[in-house]
Amino acid sequence: DKEDGTSQTWLYPSPQMFWNSLIRKDKVDGAKEEDMDVVVSVHNNMNERTWNEIMKWEELKSNGAYLGGPPKLLRFEGKPYDLSIKARIKMFFGHPAPFDRHDWWVDQGG
């Protein structure tokens, strides 16, 4: 899975796993269990789009010459209660708190 860099597929949560996670993190906030198929679809799409943006950035930085191999995801960690500096600044200026945070560790090929 992409979580440990051993293959090219993601391990995504099932709708039930996602729902259980919302309950565990106290983040239900009006969500309904029957909506989880759609929520998981949006969640998965966002992760795929984020990975594509990471790859664009890595391509730009390396100009396609990856020393030691192409970038791969080493670790993906959800931090639902930790705010980034950017989130804190945005909240200071009146933006709402983000729903969740994910940190991505990328092996840049060397």
C-alpha cells in the first residue's frame, strides 16, 4: 500500500470504518451513517488529488531526474486535533477550523 511505500495502491477506509472513526474522534457533527459512501468517495478523491499535486511538485523540483528512484509515500498520518501553523493563522483571521489534518512523509528518491 502507499502507506508504507510497498506498492502503488492506497488503502482506503470503508464507509463503516470512516463512520467509526468520526464517532471515535467526536467529529460526527450532523453527519449521517447513510452518507458515508459519498463522504468516503470525496475523501478518497481528495487524497488522490493531493498525491498528484505532490508528484507534480516532485517532478518540478527534480526536473524528472529522480536520484535513487521516483518519490513514494513513506508515511501518512492523520492528526485530527493538531492544528498547523497555517490553520492557526487562518483561524486568527476568521476562517473556520479545519475538519482534519493529514501529514504526508515522502521519500524523494534518495
